[in-house]
Amino acid sequence: MTIWIKKLGPLMGLIFVFGLFSVLQPQKFPKHDNIEIMLLQTAVVGTAALGMTLIIISGGIDLSVGSQIALYTVCIALFLSRGAAPLVAALGAIAVGLVCGALMGTLITRLRLAPFVVTLGLWGALRGAAKGLADEQMVTAPETWLNRLLNTLSAEQKWMLVPVGVWMTLILALLVGGFLRYTRRGRHIFAVGSNEQTARLCGVPVEWTKMIVYMLGGAFTAVAGILQFSYLTVGDPTTATGLELDVIAAVVIGGGSLAGGEGSVLGSLIGALIMTVVANGCTKMEFPNWVQEIVTGGIIIAAVTLDQLRHRREE
């Protein structure tokens, strides 16, 4: 029974908040256009949450996600402004993400530094790098198909059901879910997060697993940066400030445990949707921003509290 509550809890929470705002604002909230907007707003956080899910399951944390996204938008704009093809610019951003992830993984595994300390340091360093590359201003870039990934659908595109950027997030989610469920490396990630010493004794390559996790985290954050660039259409070194908290919250609300060893792709996406629905619903209710922030904070605290209570009951 407890397992089913754990798995269905986030989905029940999403249904509840969606139903609540649909009743309170039936003329504005449950409309197709508004649902499409909420999906677009979820795409960036949801994509970054895929990488964060892997990191948190392995027992780690990444506080530099917001700074990374800002850096990737600047890199894409710089690549495009220097004549690079859109696909080359996107792949270049992903390559930078892999390098950032490898740097984090190396500091954590080789120097035995705490993930909190490493990623907190890179939170400032990568933001500074983004500002330096952009000369502390927005970087404009020529318009390409990258700018249209998060556009709302036109009348001719309704057959797609959701915008391209949302499809990207869903496809990547399926790949990550399959990786965690059906591959040996995916099982290693759960093992390392559950008990690192036991995993090591069982022959799991702990350091290499952590390295892969942080590199994948950087790559998925880079894809989130591509979507953020599509939304902004410029490289902005100040964008995504505080977004790392939304990404971590999405994973935790979706059932991930900050103690490691637990989490799911579906839960993380549902967690991201819950925060978007709450923010959108509060906006439709014309609540001030401080009310939205209190509600979101309360949801996060409740999710962590329930996780702690469940762990104590199991112990």
C-alpha cells in the first residue's frame, strides 16, 4: 500500500491542484491555450530535472543548474553570431555541458569533495563565465529554427498536439526512464545512491558511475539551455537565476529522496508540472507573487517532510 501511495502520490497531487484551479477559474484555467502555455513553461525545468533525477538518485546534488543554463544560452548565441549552423550551435552547447559535468564529476570523485561544495562553487564560477563571455550584456543571434522550439502551435501545426520543445522533453524522458530501468548502468546508479559502500563491495564502479551521472546531468541541462534560448531568442548571462531550486524541487516533489537511491523520471516531470500549475493558477487567480512563492515553498516542505516520515517508518 505504501509503495502505491509513493508512486501515485505526485500524480494525485497534480490532479488535485489542476482540478482545484479548474473549479476556481473555469473560464481561464482549463482551456487548451492555457494548458499549452503550462506545458511550454514546464519544458525547461522538466528537461533539466531529467539530469537532476539521475544525480539525486546517485546521492548527489547540483546547485549550478541555473548558472549552466545561462552559460549555454550565451554559448549558443555566440556560435550562431559567428556563422555556425543551428545544429552545430546546439551540439556545441551540449559539448560544453558534458565538459561541465566532467569537471564536477572529477572534483567529486578524484578530490573527494562534497557535491554540495563543488556545485555551489560552480554556481558562482559558471555564472561569472557566462557574464565574461557575453561581456556582461545580452548576446543577439540570427533567427533560426532554434528560436521556434517553444513557439505555441499555429493552426496548421495543431496535428502535433504539443510544441516541438515539449516533444523533445517527452522523448528524452522515455530514454532516461528506459536507461534507469533496463540497463546495468541504471541499476548501478540506484545502488550507489542507496549505499555506496555496499555497491563498491558488490563490484559497482562507483567513481565511474558518478562521473557518468554528472556528465549526463550537464548534457540534459544543456538541452534545457537550448530550450531557454528558444524562449529568450538571445544569450542572456543573467537568465535562470534560482532555477536550480525549481529543478531540485521538481525531483523531490516527484518522489525523489535527497538521501539518494530513490526517484523516477515520471515523478520528476509530474513534480515540474505541479509547480507550473500552481504558479499559473495563482496568476489566473491574480494572487501577488509573494503568495505564489509561499505556496510553492509550502509544497516543497510538505514533500520533503513526507519523504522523511516515510523513511523513519521504514526504519
